[in-house]
Amino acid sequence: MAMRSDVVRLFQTLPHACGYFSERTSQNLVIDPSSPQLADLYEFGLLRGYRRAGEHVYVPHCIGCRACVACRIPVATFTPDRAQRRCLKRNADLEVRILPARYSAERFALYQRYLQWRHPDGGMDDARPDDFSRFLYTSWSPTRFVELRKDGRLIAIAVTDFCTSGLSAVYTCYDPDEAGRGLGTFAILRQIELARENGLDHVYLGFWIAGHPKMDYKIHFQPIETLRNGQWQIEPRPVS
């Protein structure tokens, strides 16, 4: 269903299975993917809670559910907690490379192995090379791959969009054998450092779902801002 505004055309998707709650369906609002201004609209949308997946810039718009809340880290005031400091120390031996977003057999093998471990029998575990390119970056997105290497071996990729308003942490995949390192957390901590180095104010983490076993971790990056009623505001710290 197309909807028009003075700024941009939006499309509402048909209901589909929710990726977070098995008993629910979800719908998204998607910025017109054929718009020649999509790169600029992405920057505009990021400030309003939108997210990029492949060439689609979207925000959840589900009937009767508002569990997904856009969130971002204000990097100037962020302070790592004890667990995050331990994560930084644990991964101090890793080499960090910021490189163009491109396909390679090495990168795809890591991505494929991660999906097979993380999403077994979930429809994502049989990814093909074109799935890698279509999902992680586009011709217009300001994407870089933040590679993490151990003794030269690729063990993680943090797909990162370098936008004018901040970095957007799009996706992270890593070697399952290195899961004990906390590479997802480390990738976000490095993205915070990269934002500071580039004079950017925020790292956008997509959507937070309070209490969800796969999404609640984001609240532990403090302080964190959430978008509620069209306004970014500091989210209260979780009760220990």
C-alpha cells in the first residue's frame, strides 16, 4: 500500500512472520526503494528511527505492537561498564581494519558459518553469495566493513554505515569458535571509538526490545537514547 507525504513515498508491507515473537506477525513501513534520493532519505530516516537492511530503509509498523524501539548511543557521554572493559581487554590482541564493503570468498565463508550456527533451520542458514551482497550493502549505502582479525585470520565483520549523523551498526557476524570473546559487544565498542575518531555524535543500534533475550543487550550500553513519540530521550538505566 503506497502512502504519500510532502517528503517521501512510503510503502507498507504485507503482514509476515515476526522475527522476534513466534506468535506474532509484523509489518514495516519502507521508504520508496526506487527513489533516486534514497541515500539522502536514508540519512533523514535514520534520525527518525529507520533502519537499513540491504536496499530497504524501513521501520516496524505493527498492528497492536510497539515492542521495537529505535535506540542510539551518544558517544560523547558513553562510559563502558566493568563487563565491557573486560571485553575490550580480552580482545586487545585483535587487529581492526576498516575496508570497503565488498564480497570475498573469505568474508562469505565467515558469514555463512555464522548463520548456520546462529540460525539453524531458520531459512537463513543456506545463504548464497548473492544473499551476502544483497543483505549487507548496496551501491548507494555509505557502508564499510570493520574487520576483526586474529593473527591475520578473519574472525568477525561489523557491517557499518558511516552516515553524517553517526555510525549505523547494521549487522555483525563472527566465527562461532570465538564466541567466548564477546565479539558482538566488542564490535559495538569499536564502533563507538570510530564514531568519536570521525567526529560523529551517535552509534545507531537499530531496535531495542526490552526483556527480549536477543535484543535486550543494547540497554547495557549506557547512556543510551530511545526514540519515543518522535523525540530522542535518555532511557533509564535498567534495575540491577
